Amino acid sequence: DKAAVEQAIARIDNVRSTVNELGVMFSSSLTARSNDVLVSTKVKATLVDAGDLTASAFKVVTERGIVYLMGRVTDAEAARAVDLTSRIPGVQKVVRVFEIVTPAELTTLQPLGTPNNAKPAPVKP
């Protein structure tokens, strides 16, 4: 089942790569889901507190104590975020799902969903 899902996803247009961490198992308990929310909150807070990271560059998803870190970041940012996350109590494993970019590319990237000619909305008094 795991391989079949990966093959199906790979056939979708614009999919460049996959990270197959699929687990075929029973639904998690309410307690486990609550713990996952707590772990995600701790991870996000830790990334915000780290002065050398842009926390908004990271998407954090936790399932059964496994933290999935996603985003477009430099190699150094990825390593730092994984290191910080792995030290948080309750984190069983950290899965890196990053698109690694150079620092120069990072400065030219626009936030996702922002057209190149977008202008800020006027502020009404």
C-alpha cells in the first residue's frame, strides 16, 4: 500500500519529489492527537524564539510524536531547525521535508501566492 501511494503521487503533474513516511495503522487516540498539538506548539514557539531563524518559513505538522518540518530554507536554517526541534520533549523523530535554496535565492523568493506585481492594499483611515 505504501509503495502504491508513492507511485500514484509521483504521477501527478508538477510533483518533483516525495518523502514517503506513510504509516498504515489505526487512528490515533484523542490523547495522542492532543499531545501532537502540544508538541507542534512547542516547536513553533522554539522556532520563533530562535533569533537566527524566520519561523514563518517553516510549516510544522506533528503526528504520533513525529514532527514534519517543511519549507523553503537554506541548508543552515534546515539544520538549525532540525537540531532545535529534536531537543523538544515529546519529539520522537524529525522528518525533513525542505526545499533547500541558497541564501541568494532566498532573498529573491516571494511569499507563496504573491504575484510578482502585487502591491500592498491601501490602508483606510
